[in-house]
Amino acid sequence: MTGHQGADAHPQGPHGHDERHGHHGHDHTDLDWNVLGPLLEQGAELSAPVHHGAARWLAERTGGEVRRILDVGSGPGVVTCLLAQVFPQAEVVAVDGAEELLERTRDRAARLGLAGRIRTRRAELPGDLGALDEADLIWSSKTVHHLGDQRAAVRALAARLRPGGVLALAEGGLPLRCLPRDAGLGRPGLMSRLEVVNTETFAEMRAALPDTVETVEDWSAMLAGAGLDGAASRTFLLDLPAPLDTPARQWLRAELGHRREAAADRLADGDLLALDRLLDPDDPAGIMRRPDAFVLSAQTVHSALRTG
């Protein structure tokens, strides 16, 4: 299993449950990282305002000296590198199950002049959690909800904290919105219907995980149950208004394409036709040309401290 920031980034966009990245606990060797890797990287870059806001908040929460950071479920390393920039005295370890994504992390670190402070660690979760290094800050974005026993995973992450350390989980938020309610393509409310499908497939994914345990997703309670103190949550907004620039349009078109593929057998024909028009680069009503496309979503981050 592996975990990736950014899409599940999108998990609804850049911040909800994104099933194509929800393969934790399953064989990830059948995924084409040459295709998914760049999309994950682009989505994480698009979400830079969210990640910068979260990192600044965590810098306030840590207070003391941060010498080692773990990015668990690091994907292509966009946030890994950001954490290295925000915490200039820290070694940052990118932890992921896909070697192709760890290679992207190393390449990115080299381009940014951060190679001396960024390490990569290939690990299968949840089995390898107990073997990870201890750290002063542990960041895990949209990874725990892909593990069968979420409470046990939070406890395992908390156990890797040094005294005074902070565990931060990016989980939940608000789903992606990118079009007016009535986008002039069939029945209004297309994105809401896509969200219903996403919720259904997410529940099915959770039910199929090895050793899955039904859990009320009260993340603050889970952090407290892991022996941590001062649990707090903060939500960070991603607001890219219309008209979008070309990179944002390209990411959004790819995101909707993956969602169409995932929902093909659950949507009405009219919705599939609407999505096909949105994906057509030559259609004036498509994402690449329409003037009213935007990106709006929110990511919640939950954090707590080890005081003992």
C-alpha cells in the first residue's frame, strides 16, 4: 500500500477521497505512475496555498526545534519539499510505497537544492509504521483513511513522535467545485451527483480493505485516544477563481477525466455526455475554453502534541 498527497488530492478535488489514489492495502504495481505521478504532482502544486497555510500553522504548533520530519504517504514529494523549506533545520523523510514516486521526490529535491536534507523511505503501510524513524513532526495527508484500522494507524504514527512532537493528519474538508450549478450542459448539479458517486465508491473501498474496522471519523478523538494532547483542527481554502490559467485547466480536465472513468457505470447517460463535452478541448463549453470554470475546495488538518 502507498499513500499520496494531493489528490486524494482531490479527493474531491485537491482535497477529498480520490479513489484512483486510494489503493492502500492493494497491489500498487499495476498503476501507471508515469501517468498518475505527474497528475499527483500537478494537483499538489495547484494546492500550494493550502499546503503553505498548513505548514505555517504547524510551525506555530511545534514551537520548539524541529530536527526530523516524516511525510507519510508522500506521493511525488511536493509537500515533502515544502516542509523542508518551512523548517530549514530539519531532515525530511518522504515515506511511500511506490518507488516511482520516491524517485520523483528525489528529482524534485535536487531541482530545488534540497537533496542534502531530504531522504526517501519505501514502506508498506500499515505494516511498516512501527519501523519508521522517530520524528518531531509527522505529516500524513489522505493516507490514514486508506488503512483498514484507522485508530491503530493513528496510534502507530503517534508512537513515532519524540516528546514535544506534533502529528498532523490532513483528512476531510470540502469537495471540489469547479462549475456553476447550471453549467448549460444537461441537468444542473453535475458535480453534486459526481460527489454522491465518489462517496459510494469510497465506502466500498473502505469495506474491502484488509482488517477494516468501522470507525467514527472523529480525528481529534482519534488523536486523543492515541495519547496525544491539545488536539486542534484547522481548514485551509483553495480558491482559484475564474478564469483559470492553462495549468489549472489542464489539471481540472485530467481530474474530471479520471472521475468520468470511475463513475461511468453509475451516472446517467446525460451526465456522461455532459462530462464528454467538458473534456473535449475543442468544445466551447469544455474546461479548456469555458470562461466560468474555477477551482474551489477545502482541506482540514487535524493535529495534536506528544507532551510526555
